[in-house]
Amino acid sequence: QVEVRESGGGLVQAGESLRLSCEASRGSFWDVAVAWFRQAPGKEREFVAVSWTDGDTIYGNSMRGRVTISRVSDKAVNLQMNSLKLEDTAVYYCTAGHIFGVRATDYPVWGLGIQVTVSS
């Protein structure tokens, strides 16, 4: 089973951009859906975007138009986030599974998460 690891988080100012990366630390992303979720303090986990092997993507409403998910290789998927807002502050999770879905339960593999903090 694939395992994933996130990188690229940090502190940015509102309006700036940030790119998160998800790496397959074991296995590969071939024939695997790779998705990003986020969770802000006191809020439910929220779907951000998902990428399928053939290039299909789905975006959640919260960051639509400001985020792009892309496959770099069979072992890496990036999440480019632009025009960041204060409300984008959250822990971002990379996930993987065989269902091309938008629910957290569609993904059995989760990374530890990485903090993104947007300041004013």
C-alpha cells in the first residue's frame, strides 16, 4: 500500500502563494487518486482537490479558482495555492486511495499533515 508524506507548508502573508507537495514515501501514485484535505481549528475536515492518474481533477468550493493540483510524476503530486486568505489557515493533509471521490472516507491512506498559516 502506498504511503504519503507532505512538504512545503509554512507561514505566508495574505495574498501570497504557496505550493504543497505530496510524495509517495512507499509505492507509487499509478492508478491511485491523490487528494488534499484541510482542517482548521474547531472545524471539520474539508475537501480541497483530487487528482486521478489520467489527469482528471475535482476541486472543492473553498479554494476553487485559487488552487491547482498537478501530478509531477508517479511519486509526487503538487498543490499550488494562490491568493491565500486568512481563512486558508489549516493543517493540510495528503491522502491516497482507489476511489476518485471527495469524501474523507474515500481515502484510506493519510499523511501526518502539514501546517499552513496565513497572516495579515
